Amino acid sequence: MNCDLVLTVCPFCGCGCQFYLEVLDGEITGVVPCKTDEVSGGQLCIKGRNAAGFIYHRDRLKSPLVRRNGKFEETSWDEALEIVSGRLSEIKQLQGADSIGILSSAKCTNEENFLMMKFARAVIGTNNVDHCARLCHASTVLGLVNSFGSGAMTNSIPEIEGAGCIFVIGSNTMEQHPLVSSRVLRAKERGAKLIVADPRRIPLVEFADVHLQHRPGTDVCLLNGIMNLILSWNLADNDFIAGRTEGFEEFKRKVGEYSPEKVCQITGVDRAALEKAARWYGEAEKASILYAMGITQHTTGTDNVESCANLAMLTGNVGRKSTGVNPLRGQNNVQGACDMGALPNVYSGYQSVRDEASRGKFEKAWGVELPQEPGLTVTEMIDAALEGSLKAMYIMGENPVLSDPDVNHVRKALSELDFLVVQDCFLSDTAEFAHVVLPACSFAEKEGTFTATDRRVQRGRKAIGPIGDSKPDWVIITELARRMGSTQFNYESPQAIMEEIVNLTPSYGGISYERLDSGEVLAWPCPSKEHPGTKLLHEEIFARGKGRFFAIDYEQPAELPDEEYPFILTTGRVMFQFHTGTMTRRVPALEREASTGFVELNPEDAARLSIVQGEKVQVKSRRGEIEIKAFVTDRVSPGVVFIPFHFAECAANELTSRNLDPEAKIPEFKVCAVKIYKGDKHG
Amino acid sequence: MNRENEHKSVLVIGGGIAGIQASLDLANMGFKVYLVEKTPSIGGRMAQLDKTFPTNDCAMCILAPKMIEASQHPNIELLTYSEVEGVSGEEGNFHVKVKRKATHVDWDKCTGCGECTQTELDGSKEFEGEIWVDRIKIDETSCVQCGECTQACVEENKERHAMTNVAFERRRFVELPPEEREGREPEILAQRVALMDEESRADFWQKELSKCIKCFGCCDVCPVWIYGETELEDPEWIAPGEIPPAVPLFHIIRAYRIGDSCINCGMCEETCPVDIPLRTIHHLMQRQPPESIFEIIPGLDPETKNKLVERVKERPVVGTEISK
């Protein structure tokens, strides 16, 4: 009997908890917490504790599938790859490289994301490479770059514990980043003030000193109102503003227009609560902002992010321990996938494809000419597919048929494609549309690195061999690239890929498997072998030099309720499921807790529509309609309803709108108009 | 052997070399001997000496075999860490009252491996002075009840571990200065909770248990939790998908289910991502029947309480699968 404990990284949220996989005679038998891990400290949430639950699921794809006469047939790797390389080459030749779109994956390792973007750019020859960060933190990456010069969490997770005031806006931290919320609760225990701004009474509200229950989509107005009060009470950090920032005067004029009366009227927040929040945040010596999808998933997502940055700069809460602007990233490697350049406009390390020096560097390294115009984003690829300008897609580890807005539109677009390859562990809803499905390994079957939300690069380790005939994503991409004639894909292991990443990516310059394996905790930027990593960004100077204030006006969400569609629908997640549920819905312990979706409805609205607890209702928007169980609760205000997006049988994204933030191209998942009626009325 | 001695017994007071030798001699003559010693071990002064007068012999070389013989002799019953409190009766028929002090060790099981004395406290806790005098006579004013000694015992002697749990009245809460009464270290908190009136105790747990995010970590790591379908997974008892899960029912069920077998190792609290002071519950339950949970965490309606008690009576071990 041989028993091993393999230290690896949790495959779910961005906290980046490490744990051990318990391996008995080559079979994973469980998850054991790791006490020395600096984030989890031997504590895990229910998803982490059940992370091994889907690995051996009977639905795992065990051999490549190819569609023949409308049905999937099992085939050999040789044939599957031959078809994929043949079809992609053909489409590239006939329609041009830009008629192919590639989705990389925030669930895959840094190495795999790097390879995927290299494959797109160097082998296919297109910048049409993107991933689901477009749907979660695209506005962060853009907004924080505009304000600070670096689009990532400014501080590290353990620091949150030391903050004097924590402002959580648009983040259901206890359910979605449990190990971050444990720091928040510890700070609270030490006497910190906790301000929670959220349209819903999320579990964290129970512990908040003040809850700002603003209307969905009024974040800019709320933040401007708080900043107006801070300015009028002289709580601004004038030295910081004068020494380290620019654009303050214009910003100040703009914020001056947001009187408390106006703000309370627009946001629906009580004036006393607004004043408390402004006073506590303004007076705290160390104040930290945590935010997530509630800020980013709006047509004004970038504005919201820049407003958060404004607030932090106004009070000098950047560049010091336990302060900062901290976007909480939703997936274990969404930070890494962005860092690796699985984005249409940048190479790894956010080096612009337009910048000649950067492009030259990558061209030289890869020995090919690279396209210079930024490519299409996730949302634009879907539109292009429907229009017919995009002919083929290669989707690795993503499930746009559930995760993208207005999935009717997505389904139509995917069925228009001439050729669709899906590479996944399971036959996802998206894979149903594929021409070829390639079976990939799960996190437990491969080596690599993952980058957590606070820029910590950590090692994922192989615990068991591949299930069935599946292969690690990096192996599949490598073999495919070789078949398509590239000589640049000669990697023996993920470690070899990391060496190439390190050479081409300044912020990852000092990261190596040796250092990570020796137990070092490295957060990028880590430019050299001697560099200890950077837990705290913008300490002396902002990454862009001076921090930039933006004067931002409140703009309404794109789709507001009207007579026909009187409710605001806001979407989100629940504790027990993860995203489209490809993994978590196959874990019995999680499925037992949350087996299907529900629509949260205020008792007032429920009474008016005579809807009772647990009753099936129809929810309809301009784009689609679903049948779903009603959950009557005062967690939502009257006029607002909430639906989690995990569940294919009542998918919230049937309803959501495709309105995009004009710059970041992130869809407005958090606001759209719906109506609710009982099935029998067909209203 | 003299038949007269068959049912007669002798009490020897003091387990030094004289007491040991006397006990051995008597025992070898066939008397049942009770050897009472007030310290945790026999041996006395001689055990502290290097050489003995006048032969310069090694003291332990003489003493140790006798100590072992005394401890293993079928006719000798050692009553260590005990004191004679009173003697009554008359020659030939004495009644002796012996006070046996708590040792936290089950002497029938202890192998004397010494592992318990090798463990150390978690480095994060700072305390002045010695934490214990030894593992048998624990200094109750400074033990923090980290449980490491028990764990070491369990690890070393898997089948027959001897350490029982240490008690919690160490630093007496009522004697502490006010600023130290607010701490969350388990021993202080346990006493604070014990001293609360029912209403404040209910409020305290309401607040703490509302943090629960239902990770099931406390059950996952628990060495005595029985896997299988319990009330915690049953929608009739605990509504699925709700955060926090029913307060205080969820945690009452959990604690009640292990109340009789909890070894107070503290892992449930250590692995709790929201720092619920679960150890405190088990400190308080430690020397009381499992039903004490209903007083420790008040506020459960009587109907549910009775239903739970009945249910656990009916199905003490639910869905046990010994062979997996």
C-alpha cells in the first residue's frame, strides 16, 4: 500500500488555497487541508473540501469524439488531431487567420494559457484569443490600469486582517471567496468597521456595521456621494493627492455635483447610512476596498472600477499595508490567464500587441511574423460568428453556452460555425455544439502553475495519471501545433514552458519551479531570481507614475425596468456551485446543497403577484424565458430579483442582456429588466 | 504459604525505597498490598540520588528493578497521586479513605512511552513559566489545553491510548483582570461562556454560529464523526443550500452526535474558516452528558430538542460503514 499527499491548488475560486490530495495506491481518496498554506491555513470551504469529487466521475471524457452524421463517435487521438489541424489549416487558408477565434481558460495553468495564446498568435496567426476574464474582470484590468497602471489586486489576502475599515462593494465575499471573508471577520473581531454595499442582503451583511442597499447599477453615484462627503468633511489625504496623483481638480468639481440628497434619491440609500460609511472610510487609518462582479459586470464597469480607485486615492489608502483596491478574482487562474496574455490586445505580462518593441521581441523568440491589430473579445467573437465573419472556434475549458449573456444568441452563433473544437474534461453544454471534442485532464492529472487573485504564483501538482485517454491541455496544444507545421512547440514538460514565459515576461522574470517548490511565496512582479516578489503594489510610486483621478458621471444601466418588464434582474452565484457547474454539479455533496436554481423575490412583490414560497414561476426578458422556483426572501429589495447562473435547466443567462461596457466589452450581467408571472397566466 | 494470610491485606503509606521494599516483602509473603504515594510516581528520595552510602552503589540501579517489580507485582496495587485522608476501625479491620487525584491518564492503558512529554505548545501562544509540572500532574493554572499531549498519545498508542482529556479550569476567569476576560483563547472563552446567563449565552452563540458557511470542515476533520446520512444532510432537519445553516440547530446536532466520544482534539475549531469557537463547546461538554449541549447552546425549541434526543436514541450511529 502506497499513500501519498500531493500539495496542489484548489481548482475553484481565486483565493488560491493550497491543499493536499490524498493518493492511495494511485487513486485519489480525499482532500486534506494544508496548515502551512498562508491563505487557507488549514481551513477550506465546502467546494475546496470536495475538490476531488468530480475527478473520477463517470461522465469524464475518456477519448476524443468526432461528430459524424450528427452524432458523436469515439475516435483516436491521431484521427481527431488530424481533423482539427486539417480543418483549421483549411479555414485559415481560405478565409484568413482572423476567421478563427480561440477561447483560452481560466481553469487551465499559466503554461497552458501561454501556449494557447502562442498557438493563436504564432500558429494560427490571429489575435482573436480571449477567455472568461472578459465576463468578470475585464473592466478591472482596464480600469485599474488607467488609474494605477496595473490591473490587479494591490494588496495580498492576509493583509486584509489588519485593516481598520473594510469597504466591501459588489462582492458576496462569504459565499464566493470564503477564505477572504474569514480575514474580513477577523479584522472585524479586532475592531475594524465593516461597510457592505450590495443590493442584496448577502450573508456578510449580518456582520456589517452599515449596509448600503443601493439600487443595482448606481455604484458610481454611491461612490461619488461618499467622496463628496469625505471632501466636505476635510477627510481627504491632501499630501497624498498633491504628491502622488494627478487630475484631482477636475475630479473634485465633478464629485461636488453629487450632494447627499441627490445620491440618496438615486441610489435609494438612507442618508445616515451614507454618512456613516463616508465617515468610517474617511477616518480610518488603513482602509481596504474589496470588490468583485457587482462593480465590474456593468455597462459602466470601467467607471465603477475607476471610482473605487478614486476613493482609495482620495484618502491615501493605496501603497500601504492593509489598504488598497482589491478586486477579488473569481477563478483559480483567471489572474494567470490574463497575465499570460490570453487576451486579444496583449502578450504575456500585458505587453501590447500594438507596441512594436514587444511584438518584435515575441516575433524574434517565436520566429514568425505576428499580427499587430488587437483581436476580438469573447463577446465580439460570438457576434462575429453569427454574422458569419468568424468561421471556426477553438474553445478550451470554457462553457459560453451557460456563462455568456443571452445564451440563445450564443447557441445560434455556435451553430453557425463551420468548425468548432471543444477541449474539456466533460461534455459541457458548449461541447454539444462541437464538431470535435478533445478530452482534457483535470487539475489533479497535470503539473503547472496557477496565479491567485493576489498575484501569488503557486504550483499545481500531478497526483494521478490521466483518466482514460485524456491528455493535459498543454500536451494537446503542443501536438496540434506540431501537426500544423510549427517547429516552435518542443516542450518536454510544463517547466520548459515556464522557462519560455520567464524569458518573455518581465513581471514573471524571477519565477521558477525550483523557487516555488522550495516553498517560496512569490507574487508578481518578480523580475529577477533574487527578487522576493511583490505583495504590495504602488508602494513608493504608482506603476504608471502618478495615480490618475477620473471625473466620472453616473450613467444609468443600459436596460431599466419599464411597464412591461417591471423587475430588475441581477445575477450571481451561490456558495455550493461553481460557475456553469461542469465540475461542481457532479459532486454529490455540493449538488445535495444546491440542486437547482431559484429566483429571489421580495415578500412584497410575491404577495402582489400571489406567489408562494417554492412555487414555479416564469421569468421572462426581452431575450428569453425560463421556468424557475420562487424563493421569497427579504434578501432582495422590492423590485429587484436575483437568479444564480449555474443551472442549465433554469439558466439566468437566457435572460441577461448583451449590452457591453464600451471599452472593456464586459456584458451587463448585473442589470436587466424582466417580468415574472405564474405559468398558468402566460402574461 | 500461610492460609491465614489469604484474604488479608496491608496498606503501605509512602512509596519511597522503604515503602517499596516493605510492599514487596509483604506481597511475596502473599499479602495483598495497597501502596499509597502522594506524588505521581513511586521512587521517593532515593530516585533523586546519584550514589548511596556506604558502598557508593548507583542508586537507580538498586531502586529501578524494585520499582518495576512493585508496579508489576500481582499482589501490589499502586495508588499513586493519592493521599490518605482518614483511617477508622481497629486492628485487623481498618477502613482507610484514600483521595485519588485526577491524572488525566488511564493507568491500565499507559505504556509509559513518554511521548506525551515530548510535545510542545503551538508557538503562537505565549505563556510565562512552566506549562505543566508533568503530564500526569498538569499545572492547572497554566495548561492551555492545546490537546497536543493527548494527540501524541493517540498517535503512539493507536489501539490503546491512555491520555484522557485535561480539564479546563486553568486560569480562573473570575481572577483575571477585566481586559484579559475578553480574549478568544479556548480556556478563557469556555469559562466566560460558562458564567454567562442563559440569554447572553444564547446571544453569544447566535452571533458566532451565524458565521457558519456550512463547509462541513468540523465534521470532515473530526476523528469521531461517523460518516453517513446524518440529520445535517437531511432536508427535513437542515434546509439545504442555506447560509448560515439553521442556527443553532446545525451545530447542536453536530456536537450532540459526538458528545459521548469527542476527545477534545480541537481540530474542528482549527479547520473552521470563519473561526467559530467550536472547541469551547466541547470543553464545556467534556465532563458532562451529551444532553448538556442544550444548556451550553440555549435557544432550541423544546419540540425539536425532544425530537433530536429521541432520534439519536433510536439511531445512535447512523449509516455506519465500517468496511469502506
